[in-house]
Amino acid sequence: MGMVLDLKEELLVLIDGNSLVYRAFFALPLLRTKQGVFTNAVYGFLTMLFKVLKDYNPAYVVVAFDKSRVTLRTEEFAEYKAHRRPTPPELREQFTILKEILKYLDITYMEIEGYEADDLIGTLSVRALEQGIPCLVVTGDQDALQLAKNGVDILLTRKGISETEKYTAELVMEKWEVYPEQLADVKGLMGDASDNIPGIPGIGKKTAIKLVKSFGSLEKIYARIDEVTPERIRNLL
């Protein structure tokens, strides 16, 4: 598990802005002002934000946003997230409003060309831990579970905007049977429909987990491909 950090009491909350805004938009009816400005996503996001601030009383908060759909991943794999529909116009205008509100609340938000909110959150969590600052990642995206470790917990949003489930590294291992950092290898094998990642046809979650547990990583599986049994799975690989 690595060394146990002597963590300070202060906490950094890292919020996946896109994930929470989308969740709020689709969970709530299309609220709007008298002037016709849509506000449901902003209202839902702020409801979740204020609940997290009340429950965890963090010393620091950063909200991360995707800058655009073109990222380092689409450069490598053009089909990445290609099946997703464009952002609804009723939602698109709410991002601008939300960023103005965050400025007013003196809450830092970040977006960097070529990177997703996930990348910024992952980087900030590592840099914070280097300084002994524990982190809580707030998102609806299960991909964030790979960031869980001693000092980094993941608060996953569930149904609507009120239910959440907190994951420690131990809980991730209990539910997935692999270390959090091995989840990328599992997803690589089984694929991920939500991100349009194909994986290997015929290999599901159980087989993917079994392979990663046995060999350690995707690279090690292919380095020792002759040892993979049964033959059917080897042929699929």
C-alpha cells in the first residue's frame, strides 16, 4: 500500500465540474428565469457544492472543467467519446453563468486546452499529496476511482443530485478486487461504453479482473501471452 502519510487537517476538495453540471441538468426539470435564462444545471450544481462544503468544511476547493472535446485522447484515438451527443443549447449557456458565480464565490476553477477535467483533478491530487494535503474528489465518473489512495478519497454522485457514495482505496479494492491504479488496465480489456472505448470483444468485467489480478497489468499480460489460459481467452487477446 505504500507509506502512510502524516496528513494535515486541511482538506482540498476537487470537483469535476462537467460531471456534476451534466448530472444536475438531466436530474432536474428545465428551470428558467422570467427572462428565459435556463438555470436548472446551475441550481443543481450549487446545491451539491454547498452540501459538500457543509459536510466536509474543506480548506481549499477547485472546480475543474473540460475546455473542449479535442484532447490528448482524441489525438490518439479519434473515436474516443465520438458517440456522445453535442451539449444541449439549454445547458451550454449555463456553464458561463456558473463560472461567473464561482468567481463571485471566490472559488477557483480551472480549464486547460487539450486536457479533460479528470486530468486536472488527477494532477492536483498528486501535487496536493506531495505537500501532505488530503483530497476529496467529487464526481459522477467512476473512472476517478483509479485515483483513490491513502489521502485521496472519491465521493461518487449517485441518483439525482442528493445521493453520494464515498470510496476509499480499500473500498475500491473490495468492490473491484484490484488496486485502484489497475482499473485502467481492467477498463482497457473490458472496454467502456460510456467513453466509446472498445476493449476486447468477448472479454467482460470478470475475465478482465481475473487477468489483471493474475498478471499485474495489460503490458505484463501481453508479455506473457503464452501463459494465458484457457486457449479461448488467449485467442481473444
